[in-house]
Amino acid sequence: GFAAEGAKVTISVTKADEAAAAQAMVAAKTQLGTSLAQLKLTQAADAFVVSAEGAGFAESVKAVLAVKEGVDKNLVQVFRVNADGTLTPARTKPTDVGVVFNIVEPGTYVAIEVDKQFLDTANHWSNTELKFAAAHLLVEGYPDGNFRPEGTVTRAEFVAMLVRAMGLEVKDGPTHF
């Protein structure tokens, strides 16, 4: 929804129940585990529910979340749990104290450390950057579990990465080049 200019919105954050957190982790494994790459998912913080009273969100709200000890905050992605159980990523960035992310609407959120290791990048100079990009859903790699870091990036792959990096919404319909 949209808030009228000058309207007040009260936002509250509460801990989500364990069942919601477990369901989110299962959804993450289903959505993110689509290739043969090694995928390790760790709940990085308690799942939480954001509720809003008033006119609704006119703009996204920036939030900072501390993550559990031992979690690599560079690999943490915050997701909103949709009504159908699927996950929508929130724009997430690491900070000194944890991660900062945008809340765009009320709902249940979960922070997950997404540690994706492509089969062909463990000893590659770009491994750390590729793991960061995969954790933040900028790159997916190939279904065989490889990334092919020395391969040529196609126009379609470049556009896909650009769209994901900019957080653009993909719509169905005819495309014109």
C-alpha cells in the first residue's frame, strides 16, 4: 500500500515462531538448490515478523540485523516469506554489525547464510566474489553445478545479472531487441 503524505506508520518487529522459520528454510532449499553446486544454508538470525499499523509503506524501510556468531555476513541474504511459502529476496548488504536490508512490506522475514560453492571455482581467484554474488542471487551458474569462470558471458547472461543487481522486476510479454 501507499501512505499519504504526512501519514504516520507504526512498525513493529516480533520473533517469528519456529515453524515459520523451518518452513522458510525448506523453501530456501527448494528455490536455491536448483543445480548440482554444493549449497549450504544456515539460518543467520531468528526469523521475524514485521507488522505495520497506519497507512502502509510509502517507501521501503531500511533495517539493520545482527547475525549469529560464526555466520559470514557477506553471504547473508534476507528473504520475505510469501503467503504461498515462496521467498522473495530483500536487497541485503553486509555492514560492520551484521546486514542492512530493505523492508518493502509487512510479513515474515528470514535471514539465511547462502553458501553456494560451484564445482569449478573452489581454487579460482574469483571464488570469494562468486560466492558473494551467488548468495545475493546475482548469479546462478549452470545446472551441472559449474560456473565456468573462464567462459564467455552471453548477452542474455549479462542482462540477467544486470536485472538482478538493479532489483528490477521481470515481466512476461514480448521482448524487443
